[in-house]
Amino acid sequence: MEERFFAAIIKCFFISFGVLAGGALFGSLSAYITGDPPISELLITAKKLRIWAIVAAIGGTFDAISTFEKGILDASSVELIKQITLIIAAMGGVKAAIILISWITRGEIT
């Protein structure tokens, strides 16, 4: 496999991690400013941002659909496997951020 592909996997992981952790952090900051409980807002915002972190990490839905189309219709299984691997890396970044937020807040995110 190419070295650039491994770099893309790492970028995908950390982009999804950053989107979820940063979004939840700023969501809880806005709750603090408005007088709402920031810890519960941190957990709620993290739960709401899961799918958006994955979409942001893979570069939007149209690129993923186009790659899936190439993989299925043109019988290019390598491209299909690469795209699935990037999605799994993004899901890993989301899960790592969820675990970190849950560990910091001592709460459960289901």
C-alpha cells in the first residue's frame, strides 16, 4: 500500500477526533456562558456530533459515494477497500474522542 494512503488514514482518524472533541468542548463553553450545565452539554453535544465528525473526516458524502460507485461498477475493489478503511479510521477517531470525553466527565455516552 502507498505511504500516502497511510497518511490519509491517520489524517482521517485525527480529523474526526478533533471535530468531535472540539465541537463538544465549544458546545459546553456556550452552555457555560448561557448558564446551563456544561458537563451535561458536553456529553449531549458529543453524542450529536458523531456522524458529522465521520462525514467531515472522509471529505463529504459525495466523494464517498463516487468512490463506492467506482468500486462496484468498475470492479475496482482496491478503491472500495480504501474507502471502507478510511471510514473505519474515522469511526475509530470518533470512538477515541467519545472515550476521552466519557473518561474526563465520568459519564456514560450511549
